[in-house]
Amino acid sequence: MSTLVAEPTSTAVTDGVRVVVRSVYLAEQSVPEDGRYVFAYTVAIANEGDLPAQLRTRHWVITDGNGGVEEVRGPGVVGETPRLLPGQSFQYTSGCVLRTSIGTMHGSYQMFRDDGSHFDAIIAPFTLAVPMRDSRDRVVN
């Protein structure tokens, strides 16, 4: 099993494309006693390079706290295949359900240039975790 990262955020830059992710626990949609932990994550993709780039496919690796791994591959994100000109960005929010209160996600987006070349924009690992609480039921940061 890969090492769990300690942060609900991640940033990676590949070939001028910056991918920033932030995750949050959705307590109102979760049912811990049934092993259902729901998380949302917001991704911001920014083209900081000199050439346009279009996101065509995604590949996610989701690892739960027991070491169970699920891979998700598919076209685009949230039904879109955004083409980003230099200086443009795209943001979306999606979700993930785990059987454990902690896990990680990482992956890549396959990006295509106008000349037909392509590369994998890295999505650095980030944590999906239920916030810790102290004895007074306050969230501990």
C-alpha cells in the first residue's frame, strides 16, 4: 500500500498544466455505521504554459484505509473535455465514496496539444479523511 499523505490538498505542474485539488468530508451524506464515507473534491486545472491543451481522459487511483484500490478511467471530467488556452483555467467538483474514514486519491489527465502530441498531467496524491474531533466535539486542524 502507498503511504497516506496528510493533507486534503495537492498541487502538481506537468508541461505547464497546474492541477490543484482540495477534498472535504460530507458528513450529511455519510453513514459511518454502514461503512459509507462520502467526500467531495474540487479540482482546478490551469494552463500556465505557452500552448493550448485539451483534457481528453482521466485516470484516478482511489485507495481506502484498508489498502483496497479502485481505478477509474474515462473520457473527460463531469461530461466535459475542456480545451485551455494559455492563461485559462477550468474548475469542477466531483465526489467519492469510501468504505473507510480515510483514504487517498491520485491520478492523471491525458492532455492533447493542437499538434497531436499528448502528455499526462499529474494529479498529486491527496487525503480523503473524516476530520478529527477533540473531547468537546470540535474539529481539530
